[in-house]
Amino acid sequence: MAQIYWTYNELLEEVHRRAQSVEVLGHTVDGSPIVAARGGGSKLPAVFITAGSHSTEQAGVSAAVSCIEELETEHQVYVIPTRDPVGMQGFAHVLSLGLGERPEADDFDQVESLLRDQGEVLFEEDDLLLSLIGEYGYASARPAPERACAQYFFYQRLQRLAKEHPDALEPLRGRRVWMTPGQTGVAGTGDLGRAYTLIISLDGEILHINRFHDTPWSPIEPRATRDLMARIDPGISFDLHESQLMEDRYFLSARRQPDATNEEWEQKAASAVIQAISDSGATLARDEDVSALGNWFDTSEPGVCWLDAGRRGEGYNLADFASQTYGLAFGTEMGMYGTFDGRVNLAMITVRTAVEVFSQRHA
């Protein structure tokens, strides 16, 4: 049974138990270390695996931890198991950073009272509430039948607000905003078990940790990640993601490569992965599942979707950056209403299968 890590200390203990070595890459805003763990063999080029830039997506984190020890390959393996150690520790934890002490925040009534009584309310619409407390923003959105994902619903509303009324969000420029997940029924997350981290750029864009890999101004999490990648020069990279918008279905997020040889191997690995996923009995994503995430994907075969960062119009995410700078790069999207074990298994199948193809290339 896959382990769910509810605290960062619990995750770090397991990482140290599994890894050949562990390196601290930097420290984030609550003092938590961002770590990279070493596994695999000694062969180059290296394999790079990471997850957790969205702390609500914990099956990818558990899979990344397992890969430290369980991925069988002669190649060097480097794993950043979570890129958001702060958000993974829950909404009460992130509130403590603005309040100075950990509050009782066990339900939405308590959260909303704290945001109103202790913060400066910047935006309120129906049950959507955004406040500034200390140095940080906090956003609350209750789950509702008409919202497939309460957090994503509010995220999109804030992006519209930034365009329609940018002055309303002016106090948040350069700051972090933590959002309630509102993901009732999602194993490993729930309504308040994590905090989704937004980063408001200096230009006022509503972004998140999985951006800023190609920008001069960047939070510590993407800076630490790209610094590690510059040192290890990975030949293949994985960023393990999930989606609450497609029940228990799956798709592989591939990237076009800047040269013909890498493109050929990216396609080979993508086809092998989706065959292995299908053979496992998993259900592949539908067209509407993919389009719900944005109009920047092209599908080459069922379950294999190619993300075009230029059409998305935001900073590079990790897989975009890896594909343009280092080599093969893949993301996963696992439906979060699958079982936790099932979601972890899909991530593990993805990594193992693609690394098998990668190893054939470098045999």
C-alpha cells in the first residue's frame, strides 16, 4: 500500500531511509529544506524525477519517493520528491506563517472567520474570499456540486480578476497566496489537508510554483530545481502531476524536442508508456478532460498529449524547460478520484517504462 505523507518530516525520514545520499538545495519560506535524493546507478546521462509543485497532488509525491529506491536502472537518478514542502503541510500550517501561531482551522467556517477577522479582505464574491495576512495572501473557496475543483475554480476567477481589476490584487505582487484545496473525497488531500501555492509575479500575473523556470525573477523552489538540473544535465526528466477534472483517467503530457533524434525517442517513449498504461487496465483521458486544462495540447494518439508552452502564454513549467534545455521530458496527469494506490501505480508505470526506452537508447 502506498504511503501518504501528511507531514514533511515524515517524508524526509523516508527519503533519507531510501536514498544513497540527500542534498539540501535551499530553504523555502518556513525554513523547510528543499532536498534532492540520489538513487540508481552510476551511468550517464542522469534521470531526473520530481513532483509536488502543486501540493494537492500527493500521489505523484509518494511515487517520486518510491522511485528513489525502486527504479531499477544503471543510470544516475536524482529525485526532488516535493517542490512545495510548505503547502504539503496543510492550510493551518500556512496560516501560521501569517498569524505567527498555528490556528484552529479544521473547517471552512473557521478559515473564513480567520481571513475576515485577522486579515485585510482584498476580494469577496459569494463564498470566494481572498485576504492578506502579514506577508502572505490566503484564498478560500468551498467545494460545491457545480465546481469540479473548488481551488481551480477560484484560481481561474483570480486570473480573470487580474485582467479586469488589477488594482484589487496590487497588494499581492511578488507574494505567495495559499488556497484551500476544497477537494472532498480526494485521498491524500481533502478540503484543508494541503495548501495550493500561488505565486503572484512582479508583473501581477497569477501563477504558481510550476512556472518561473526561465525567468530572472523566480521563487526559491524553481531556482533550486533549475540549479540542480544545470549540474546533473538530465537526459530524461519527469514531473508527476494529477488532475481533479477527469475522475480516474490518465494522460501523458509529452514535449516536442528541438532536434530530430530526441523527438524520435520522445515519441518512442510516449508510445511505450501509453501502451503500458493501457495494459494495466487504466482508462485513458477523453478529449474533454484534456481541453478542460487548456487549449495548448495536441493529441497524437489516445492518451498522449503534447503541450505547447507558446500557446499557453505563461512561463515555462518544469517539463517545458527540461525539453528545451536538456532532453526528453514528460509529465503525468492522473485523475485524482482514482484510488491513491492506483494513482501512484500509474506514475510508477510511466517512469519505469520511459526509463526502459531511455536505457535502450544509451545501451
